[in-house]
Amino acid sequence: MIIEENKVVSLTYELKVDDEQNEVVENVDENSPLTFFFGRGNLLPDFEENIRGLKEGDTFDFKLQPEKAYGQSSDDAVIDLPKNTFEVDGKIAENLLKVGNTIPMQDTSGNRLSGVVLEVGEESVKMDFNHPLADKTLIFKGKIKEVREATQEEIEQGEAQQECSQSDGEEEGEEE
């Protein structure tokens, strides 16, 4: 079975940044493979295009340029927030406000995002909300572990069910 729309794919990969250090950013191994519903827009579009047509056991090795990955950083994503934004129970959480800290936040629409503290002033905090992999060329190298038909439930929910291998105690604790 090949990877195409409405298939559930499990794969492993190593993600590196293409620079002098070739730093490993993420390693998804066989103990916890990435399982997803192909073609539903949950992954980078060009990542999906690079694995389209592969089958179980196939390997992949490709690069994504910044414009095909997380884009270029934008000055618009660097903002000053009032210091009182960081109040917890009426007190500013000073331990959070250290240069270099990554702070999980939400925008006014409820979307979750993370920002890096760049500068802490008397009245405001400068934060960078650019994706940490913006401006980076990414190298993905991995292997397709499984390709299967989506279940009716997965199609209705629009997402793949994470499955454990048979030796990992599938359905443990789910049934009485």
C-alpha cells in the first residue's frame, strides 16, 4: 500500500538543521513513531509531498528550504508586551521573565504559541514569536513503518488514532 490521501502513516525520522553543526533538532524513533492522517494538512505540505507514493519499509532523505518549511523570520513576530501580561494571582512571575526563556502563551483567538524573551524592561517585555526553525533549511531522514487504510472513525474525526505495537500492551486500561 502506498502513501496517498486518507491513508494512516507511521514513520520514524531524524530532523537536522542544515548548517555547519548539522544539529539534530528532533529524533522520532521506533518506540514512539509519528502516526498521522496523510493529506489532511497536519504536517508541512512539502514534507507530505516528499513521502507521497512511498510504502512500508521505504526510506526517505530530503531537504526543505525555509520557504517550504517554517518560512523566514518576521519583524512583525517580535513584539513588546505589557509586563502585567505575565501576572499570576496579581503578581508578575519574574522567574519566567528571563532573557532566553521560552514561554507558552495564547493569542486573542485562543491559538497556542511560544515566545522567547528577548528583553525585559521596566514596563514591557520584548518577545519573539517566530517559529524556532524559521530561516532554517531542514534535513529529514527516516523510514516508513506502516501505511494502512484509515478506519471509518478516523475519517469521521479527521485524525489518526495513535496505535501501539502489539508488544506494547495495546488497549491497556481501555476495557474493563
